[in-house]
Amino acid sequence: MKATLCTAVEGSAHNLGVQTADVGRKLRLFEAKRGQTPDVLALEQRYFALESRDYLFWKRLKNLCGTNLTLVAYFYTSNCGECIPFDEAIGQFKQQNPGNILVYSFNLDYKDSMPSIAILSSIYKTTNAPAVVVNDKLLNGMPTLEKLQKLNGS
């Protein structure tokens, strides 16, 4: 019964994750066209709320159902020069096993205005960007693909 329920919930949750990723892609296009207008900033905050919800949902599902996933929480700031190569390493990491690695990004610039980012930042004790959490293991600073793989146990 539990396995059937977990399988059904995982399928539905995957669809929600795809929808959240689609909103993220549209947001990036919107930002590129319009810049940091109040409308774009409001949409960005809603997107981070969706990301937080998805991340916490998958974390709970992974614990309850033993789902074989790698959860990555990526913390950055808007003016973080180190974050760009960091983002590339995470992209390479995800490409190695796209079906089993879920990456969520959180802008620490919103820590004071968004409770979900503040809570995640507090849980993982992320004080500076860049920082990444792979399956609840924190890595501050600039990681390489090899460091991400090591955190994942692969």
C-alpha cells in the first residue's frame, strides 16, 4: 500500500516540479527583456516560494518513501561573481543523472523578505554565497564537479 501511494505521489510531484522549472525559465526570459522591474521582482519572489515548497516536499517524500533522489539546494546572491562558475558545476552535476538530481536555487538577497528562504538558510546555516547543500550536506564556497560528486557519494 505504501509503495503504491509513494509511486502515485512521486508521479504527481514530478509534474509539479516540471511546472515550477517552466516558471523559472519564463522568469529568466522576462528578466532579460524587462530588467528588474517591480513586476519581475514580485514574480521572482513567487517563483522562490514555489521552489521552496517543491524542495521541502521532495525532501519529505524522500524521507518517507525512500525515493532515490539527490536534492540540491543552491544558495546565491544577485551580485555574486563566484556564483556563475558554481552554477556551471551544478549544471554538469545534474547532466550526469538528470532523472535523479533535483536542483533548487535560492537567492539570499530575499532572506529578509521571504520566510521560506530565511528558514532554509537557517536550517543549513548558509551565511555567504555561494553555498550548496547536497542531500543535507553543506558545502560553502566554490565547489567543483568532483566535490559535488563526493557529497553525493558517487
